[in-house]
Amino acid sequence: MKYKLFLYDCFEKSQFEEELNQLSKQGFNALEIGWISKFKKKDTSYFYKVDILKGNKLKQTKELMDYYDRYSYSYCGKRGRLIFFKGDSKRNFKEREKEYTEYLKNQLFYNSCLFFLTGLISVLYFSFLLKKELSHVITNGQIVLFLIPVIILISSMLFVFSKIMHALQFKANQKLQKSILNPIAVLLLIFSLCLIPFGCILDSISRGKQEVKDVLTLKDFDKESYGKTMSFAHSFIVDTKTFVDENEQGDVLYETVYDISNDTDQYYESFVQSHVTEDKIEMEDGYLYTSEVKNDSLVLKIDHKIIDITASFDLEPYYQKIVLYYKGE
């Protein structure tokens, strides 16, 4: 048994067929051709034909299977819009060659549009990352996971750009040059897929629980406090503490402290834009704002810390006390 990854695009039809035929001469014949193809050692030698699916894939798959069956060619797989057949004797399918050539003539326009679209999506995603959202950088694992789409987009652009180069060579009736971009794109794609479990594991080990310390509790607001533990997360950008305290009287305090290594002002501006409502009171060190009841939320920037507090009671009378606590006074 033998497995093989083919990196040919639709313009490399003849090269694709040639390699399949050479493998068959060596005794390796395809059980199924796809992105990763499976070959089995057999004494029989076959001739392979690569064709194209235009329009509705399901409908044309059936039509082409019936067409090639009349010439004793059997279906042996498909990959994207490429479909593969094999037969005992070599035949020249002029009708299908013409169809294939017509299809290639339109690929420069389609792939140019696709390259532009991929580029636009890349710009939008980079803009999304550059907003300095704290939710993107809570753990090193999250940073890795948010970078994976960047690698996938770069891989996609390399794939499409390779097709554009082949389309230009085809249009100019030049010999197709084997592109190094496809192998690089495949390596980047495989790398991005490997990063998914790595990012998830890294995210998991960067989180945990610990005893309550260096945060306010309901006790500091002259109320009963039952909270004993708080959550923490760590990345090379920010250390995060999250504490939820509540009591039987229905008082609730939700508190998150972000200790940021650099760019605190930029992260603070982004946090205010995405969290603080228009109904807000600007204070010296932050904002009091409304979420459900009057002034029950506040955000502070003190030194390199951003403090986000939400409570089921009015926080305005406690504002100075909260500020002095986090200033260490």
C-alpha cells in the first residue's frame, strides 16, 4: 500500500496524468484519488484521465461516469473540481480536451477575483486583531488560536497566486513552470492544523483557580461575602484575575483585573469602546456606566492595570474606596 499527496492544480493536467501513468507502470494503481491518494500494488497497468467538473458537481459527476463507462474507463476519485478515471487502453478524448481547455481560459479572471477576496478578508481580519481586544490575549493559547486564521489566509493566498501565475503562462502559451508556492502553502496549512490542539492545550494549562487575594470582595462593600476562590489566566501580554462573589441576600459582585505588560492605554481604549455604554459618568480614573441598574458597572485604569467591576448594587458611593484600594493607598 502506498499513499501520496498530489499538489497539481487544474493547469497541470498533463503532468498529473503522466505521474499517475508512471506510477501505474511501476505497479501502483489508485484505489481512490483525492487530496491524499491511496495506491495498491498490482500487476495490471492502467491509463489515467483527468477531467473537470463544470457547473453542478453531482449532476456532472454522474454524466462523466456514464460517458467514460462507454469507453471502459472506471471512476477512481475526485478532488475539488478535478475528477479521475482509469482504463485498460489509452484513448484520446478530444471532446473532453476541448471542454477542459475552455474551462482553463476563464481561470485567470476567477482566481484574480478569489485572490482579491482573500486579500480583503485578510485585511479585515488583521484590523480585527489590531483592535487590542483583551479577550484575544488572555492566554498564550488564545493568542495562538487567533493567529491560526492568519496562517490559513496566507496559505490560501499562496495557492491562489500560484494558479494565477499558471493562468498567465497558459494564456501566453508558455510552458508551465512548477511553482514552489503550492508546497509552501501545504506546509503552512498543515502547520496551522497542528497549532489547533497545541493552542487548546496551551490555553488550558494557562488557566486555573487560587485563593482570593488582591481583589475586592463583598465584605469591602459592608456585605456578607462567601467567595473563597478566584480564577486566573496568564499570557506574555496580560495576567488576569476573575472573581465572582455573591451572598444569600442576592448581592453579586463580578470583578476582573487585567495586569498588562505594555500598551495599557491602547487596550484600555479598546475595552471602553467595546464595553462601556453611552449612559456613563466619566471619572478621574475611569467610567461608571449602566448595564442593568443605575451605575452598577465601572472600569478603571490604574497604572498598568485595567479593573472591570459589575455589581447588583450602586457602585457610585464606593468609587473612591475602590480607586484607593487599587492604588494601594
